[in-house]
Amino acid sequence: MTGPSDQRNLIETAARIFPGGVLSRHKLDDNRQLVFVSGRGAHVTDAAGRDFIDFTCAGGAVLLGYDHPGVLAALDAQTRRGTHFFGLLNEPAIRYGAELLDVLPVGGQIRFCCSGAEATFNAIRLARAWTGRNRILKFEGAYHGHHDYGMWSYNRFGGDAFSPVPNSAGMAAGIAADILIAPYNDLAAAEDVFRSEGSAIAAVIMEPVQRMTAPAPGYLERLRELASENGAVLIFDETVTGFRIALGGAQECFGVLPDLAVYGKSLGGGLPLAAVAGDPEIMALASVEAWQNDPRGVFFSGTLFGNPMACAAGRAFLEALREPDAFPPFLARAEALKSGLARVLRKHGVEAHVIGEGPMWRLHFGDPDRIHDVRATSDKDRQRAFDLGLLDSGIFVRPGGGHYFSMAHTDEDVEAVLRAADRIAARL
């Protein structure tokens, strides 16, 4: 049974048992806090019985919607066979891995894990083992998970764009000496880093589309050249872009291949699954034989890696994406939402820009020529006010953050957002 009092009781229990009363870093204002109890299509229902059109897509993990028939059928069938097995081999993992390598441009070999953070951590470890070097180049404002190699200069920045800043207490301070930072989409800056540090760089790790911002023309191509020229491993973190902006992710869209690629979020069809894929010689360092016998061997293992439930759901997810009519209407509907929002803003004279590559979107209240610059000023209060207006209109977004679009969203969902946006923009 659900209702407002039940939701209040659940929120009070959460406040008592969870730090901050939530499951992760996201938290709504106290008067807007809610508890999810179900999802259908692109909609979610809270414990008070309210329905929301959801544009978080479970943090990007639910690309097909919450109740895709193929995914549900795959989960039902696998539940009857076994929810998990010892970490040798299982059939769904083998079949899914082979199917993925058929569609991932990076090709090579693949190893599963459970989260994007685990995948980026292990990709960096592989790069350091392969090169025998320690330094990692990442880009200001990029997010690569919660581990100590990822949480530098993500949303807290130093006095200049090249100074690594820890974004959490408890991080090992000594790692800072091996972290190199450069501003995104600034080729001259990346070239300067390689000119001074190239022989020490083990890996360049990047979101090819960083948060919502596409790479400038020639940017990925030149980074590929710089990594190759200096013997560094180029890692694309496609946790967000993989399977979302195209079946082959950013590699397919921009035609640049990394040495290793990281996948997560939607990879498991809504279940916890991630992977590292790429150059078979580098990936071979994760083999049992290498770890036991090769000084460069990498320990890349976990109890739930390759979980058969997640891999079964992933297989159904991939099968749906490989349908010839999967992407065109999905991307067209996302563009209709973004172009419609732009028209609403112009109608009301609101100085804001709708940004985001493919099925990702948010409003930017700042200089459109500096969207890629994490240090550029923008009116975050107005962005948050707009997002809260959507939330109060029954459209679930993460206030102040980026939003996703799913293959389950309908034309009616788009129209509902545009009607709400029209009311909100009139007040901004």
C-alpha cells in the first residue's frame, strides 16, 4: 500500500539508516524528497502514488525503459536457471561478450565487472602495467568514477587548469603526483602536456563526449595521434556514450578508436554491469596466466563479475538495439524535445541554450561559446529553478544536472515537457 504517510515513513527510516538519508550523492530538497516504488516505460511512481515522466533514466542505466518485454523475459528465464555462479564461466556471460565484440568498434577482448568506476579503475591499471609508467592524463570536469584515480578536478578546481584537485576527503595524497590535468577541447593544452610529460604518461582517459559537450573537430583525432606517438594508452570512457548516441557509441559517431574502452550504465539492461574492452595484447595482462607468471600481470577479478542475470538482461538489451529501426526514431524524438525547448526559450526571451549530444540534454544559462569550459560562469540558480519547475510538474529530472532520453519516451512525453517548459519559462 502506498500513500503520502507511507512515503514519509520510508523517508524517515532512510534518514535513520543511510548517511544523509540517501543511497548515493544525489538528494532532493526535503520537501521534494521521494521514494521510488515502480517504473513502467519511461515513467516512475513514488511511494505516495505520484507518477513522473522520468528523464534520469535511472542515471542513464535504463535506456529501453523500466519494463522492456525482452529484458523482463530474459530475467525471468535466467532466474529459473541460476542468479549467480562461481567466477569461472557462465553461458550468458560468454554469449554476451561475443555479441558485444561483434558491435564494439574497439573490438579485441572484453572483461566484465559491475560498475563504470570499477571499469575505469581496471583500465587505468592495465595501462600502467602495459606501459610501465605511472602518470595519467585526464581532463578538467570529466567524471570517471569514485576511485582515487578518477576523482580529480571533476567539480572542484585548482588555481589553474593544470593543477589536480582531489574532489573527496580520504583520497591518497601521493596519487596527485601521477595525475595530469588539462582543459577539455583545448588541443594546445594537451600538446603542451605531452611535450613536457609524454614519456611518463601511461594513459589518457577521457569521456569522448565530456558530460554534455561534443569534441571539437579534430580533437579526438589529435589525441589519438599524441597517445600513439608517445606510447601512451588511449582510454575512452564510454560509460555514458556507449550504446546511447549510437550502437557503437562515440567511436562510431566520431570515427576514432581508442586502445581500451570502458562501458557501463545501460550495458546490463538496467542491472549492474560494466566492462573493459580493447587491444587483445593489453587485455591479455588480465589473464590468470599473466597475473601468476608475468611481472606485468594485472589482478582484474571480482565475485560478481560477469553475473549471469546482468548478462542475460544485457543480451536482451543489445538485441533490441540491433533492430534496424531502434535508433532513428529514438534520436529524432530526442531532437524534437531539444528543438522544442529552444523554441520555448526564444518565445519567452529567456537567454539560455539547450545543450547535449544525441539523447542527452540540459539547459545552459551562460555563454554558448564556452559550454565546454568548466570554469565558465553560468546562472546555475536559473537552471536549478527551471529543473525544479519540471519536477513540480511531474517530470522527474536531476535538478541542476544533465538529463537523459530513453527509447521508451513517447511523443506525448515530449509534449508534456514542452507544455511544462512553456509555463516555467514565462516565470523565469
